[in-house]
Amino acid sequence: MKTLPFFALIALLLPLSTSAVANIEVKFVESAPKDWFEIKNVGNCELNELMVTIDLTQSVGQLIFDTTETGAGVQVYQPFEVKQGNISLVSSDRVADGDQQLSVSVPSLATGSSASFTIDVDDTVPSGALGLTMIAGSEMEQSKVTVTSSTNTPVSGMFDGNNKAVVELPDCV
């Protein structure tokens, strides 16, 4: 009887022990006239019944959503608007001016696909890197993204200095 070398045996068993990854990447894009957020499935399984909450309360730039002309933001304002995909606000039909949190629902998100929305984001720190109306990556840092799906408890990730947050969900079911 011929025996397999140790490394060959490990190579055979390795696929049995790996599981599919289910991660979400949320990216903030500073743009004129509308800033936008992209929610992308960077894992390798379809995700269903997602609720994604963006929380700016701990952001370095003390960020707010600027959705009306007369509110807490400055100059240009933009209300929430779907840009791409099947996405909708969870809590109400609009984001109030000066809010620092919003939640969206995404019914399903296939591997590699994304959903996005536009909204204006302003900082409230007068000495901000790009002024009050434009957001530098360092100002988005410490903002939090929380994702809940039909099979998961809430899982969070933090924005980095490149305006991205990765939320590492439990393995695909």
C-alpha cells in the first residue's frame, strides 16, 4: 500500500476546512455636487436581507448629513437618493439635516455587486483638511458601519483613512 506524503494529505484536506467568506465593503466618495456611499459584496456568496447602518457620530471630522438648505450644513446640500441597485431607507422617507446616522435596506446583494446612494456629507470642524464642505479620508475615520443580514447578528467595521470600511461577516451559510 502506497502512502501519501504529508503535504499531499494536507492539500487534500484543506478544501474541506475552508469556508466561504461573506464580507461587505462600504466606500465613501467625496464628489460634487453629490457625495455617495457604495455598499459592495466583496465575499463569495450572495447576501440577503441586509440592513446597513452608517454612523458618523465618532468620526474624526464630526461629520453630519447635509440634506436641506437651511440646516446645520454649509453651502451645497443633497438629500438621500438611490444611485444604483435595490436600496431604501429603513427608518423613514428622508434623512434629517444634521443627522449622523442612517440605515438602509438591501434585499439581496450578489457576489461582486453593489448598491449605492448619494447624500451630502459635511464636517463641522472649522479647521478640517478640505474645509467644511469637502471630506478628506482622515475626517471619515472612526465612522462605523454595522451590517445585519437574515442569518447574522450585527457585525461592525470602521472607516479607515481611505474612506473605506470592511465588515467581516461570519462565513456563508
